[in-house]
Amino acid sequence: MLMMHLPGELDAQLLRDSQLTHFEYEVLSRLSEAEGRQLRMSTLATLAGGSLSRLSHVVKRLQDRGWVTRHPCPEDRRVTFAHLTDAGYEVVVQAAPGYVENVRRLVVDKLTRAQLGELIGIGRRLNDTVERIG
């Protein structure tokens, strides 16, 4: 049930407060943390937890808003980079405090320190399993 309800709660808060879906926030956030605020589209898809096709659609929407640009790699024209614009950076900076507060309210504050440690361990183990399969 958690995997069904938590993403919806995160989406609802971001949509209400920042007009962003959770996936859009993940894309902007991952770009904001990257060197030069840019990543290969394939890498960004993996980091944001979506397919390349889904990412392409979302990046197009973010481009239309002026928050992301795309450009080919000068060394390999088959590779496309997504780049976070200054306007996109401001959007993610504005959205982050509310998002973090919501995650704290829904997850972190509900668990003891020991339970958080267990959750981190469980998450790592599950991620390792999924990465081996994928």
C-alpha cells in the first residue's frame, strides 16, 4: 500500500505548491545536483526513475516552460544532454523546502532513529536487487 499511496501524496503536494509532478521535480532536482547542471538524457532517466521515452516527454514540457534545454554532445551526436536553465534552477530551489517538509511529515517524523536506519538498509538491499535484475 505504501508504494501506491506515498507517490500520490508527494505528487499532490508538489502540484499544489509548485505546479510540478513528482517526476518533474526529480528531473529538475537531479539536474540541479549535476556538474554544470547537465546530464545525458539516458543517465537522467535512470537517476529520475523513468524510461527514456517518459523522460523525453517530460523534458519537452520543461523546455516549453523554459526550465530545461537539450543539446547534442559535441563529441557524439547520438548523445543528447539535458541542461537546467537558471529559471529551472529557481523553480527547484523554490519547490525543495515544501517537498522536504512533506517527506519529513509523511515518512521521517513517523519513524524512530533505529527504524530509519532499518529503512535505509532495506532500501539499499532492494535497490541492489533491482539494479542486478535491470
